[in-house]
Amino acid sequence: MSAVLKQVYLLLGFTGVNGYLIGIAIFLWLFVMYRNKWQFTGWYKGKGREKLPRQISLALLVFSLVLVILAPFLDAFS
């Protein structure tokens, strides 16, 4: 995923990208996907399996999107 985003940034004309911000954004997206979808498709049927609240899911996804948008701009200042 990170490689795809970096290629998109290169096509848009950004030479440097903050890789840490992209990594955090991808981790947040995967965390939301696991908690809301993937944990219910496996073999484990024990306790503690519940979805994230809708507001938290939305907040994490919006924060992830903001990190992806800010990644090329914050690398220019470092």
C-alpha cells in the first residue's frame, strides 16, 4: 500500500514523502478494517468480538486520510 501511495505522490510531482505518516495512516485503516469486518470472518468465535462505534471508526478513517494528505507536505519541512 505504501509503495502505491508513493507512486501516486511521484505522479503528482512530490519528490519526498514522510513514510512514517503513511505507515501510521495504513495501520489505522487496517485496524478499522479488522475491528469492523475481518475479525468476524475467522474461526475464532469467543468473547470480546464487537465492532468499533461508528463515530470512532469515522474519526480514525478521517485522521488516516488527513495523514495521507499531509505526508508529502510535512516531509518538505524536515
